[in-house]
Amino acid sequence: MKNQRGGNKNNKKVKKHRHFKSVFNKANMSEGNRMKLEKLESQEALRREESTRQLETIFSRARFLTYICLILLPPYGIYRVWYRHSTFNKTEKYLWTFVTIVFIAKLSRLIFNW
């Protein structure tokens, strides 16, 4: 059996890889397009960094403690969510308040058979 990449040209199952110059090759770009590409790359890097920062914030030690308090001690958990120096944004504050109210309502309904 011959080398499939170059030796056996009659074999149709062999995939030929065509090498082409990418449009994103900076060496072939004009100065304006190169600057635009660098700007897009920097914006993408900032987005990735922001996403990483958000994940670190979501799983921080203080937030984890707040999540536990929301389940075990709902009033104190709500206080921690709405505290002035809390890392929760406005949407998260309203969402966690709503979830906690529904949790308390379901729990009281379960306990008192309403």
C-alpha cells in the first residue's frame, strides 16, 4: 500500500488538502483592515475576560454563602442580596427575591396543607 497522501493519486478516498492564504492573514492586509482586525481581536479578548470575571464573581465565597442563606435562612439571604455592598446586579436582586418568595410560599403550603 502506497503513501495515501502523495504516492497513490488514483485513490479517490484520499482527501487533498488545499492550502490557501486566509483573508485574516495580517501580512496580506491593508493598514486600515489590519487596524480593524486588531480592534476586533481586542474587543473579543475583553469579552472573554469579562466573561471569566463574571464567572469568578458568580462563584465567589460571599455569593456561595448568600445562596446557602437563601435556602436555609431566607430573610437573612434576602438581606445579603439587597445589602448595599452586594455584588448582585438589579436583575439578580429581583430574581432572587422572587425565587425566595416562591420558595417560602411553596414550603408553607407544604407544611400547612393549604
